[in-house]
Amino acid sequence: MYNLDPVKLNEMGIKAVFSDLDNTLLAWNKFETAKEMDNFNKKLAKAGIKLVVISNNNAKRVGKVLNPYHIDFVAKSRKPLPFAITRKREEMKLAKDQVMMVGDQLITDMQAGNLAGVETVLVKPLVETDKWNTRINRFFEKIIYFFLGLSHRVTFKENLQNG
């Protein structure tokens, strides 16, 4: 997530990065990554890009983490359904091609972004462990990867990182 380059995003016409929270912006079991999240949000803001978290968690949990950093969010988003992404995008008066959904889960984050018609970026989870409910999704992801002929996690490196 933190390798996304705001300059490249601007070149792509991205005005908002919608992101999952747990294991994408913040390690689900460690809050030490909050400083990195804050710095990334500031880099995006400096480039005129708004960061918005789209989370399936409840507002109390998400707000506790994000409110100190003034990061906008949608809680209880019900991903993989696209409605929260679409509603927030329309509220921000952005076209589909101006929004990018970033997440660490194929079944929830990528599916929601794809159904909403926005750009999607699958990133490596920040930590190797997951909450119990995410472990279920990871099990099904392995089956999907198997049927796609992928023996390991998908890697993505398409000019979205500097260097």
C-alpha cells in the first residue's frame, strides 16, 4: 500500500484512494503502523488525493483508529457488495475512473471495487496473521488462486511505485 506513488496516481487521474483498513493500511493486531498510515495520508493529501477507508468493521472500531488522524471512512460497508464504494464516490462527485480501491483481500476488497467499476489494486497483507473471519476468506482465496493456476499469491507491479 505504502509503495503507491501519488505522482503516478495523479497521472492516472486518481482523485481518491479508497482503502481497506485491516492488513492494508494498518496491521489488524498492531497499531504501530498508524504513523506510517498518517504519513501516507499526508503524502496523498499534498498531491490532492483524498484517502477514504472502506471497512466492514463497525464505526466504533474504525473511528477509534482513524479519527485521531482525520481520515474519512465508511464503516459496515458490506464488501464484497459495491454499494458503499459507489455511494461514497457519488457523494464526493467523482467519476469511476477517478477512484482506486486498494485492499489485501481478493474476495472482499477487489470484488467490491470491481463491482463498483473502479480501479483496483491488490496488495500484500501487512502481517501474515488474520482475524478469524478473514481466515475463512483466505481459505477460499487459495482455492481461487489454484483454479486460476497460481501457486502463490498474486504480485502487482505496474508502474504504481516509484523506482
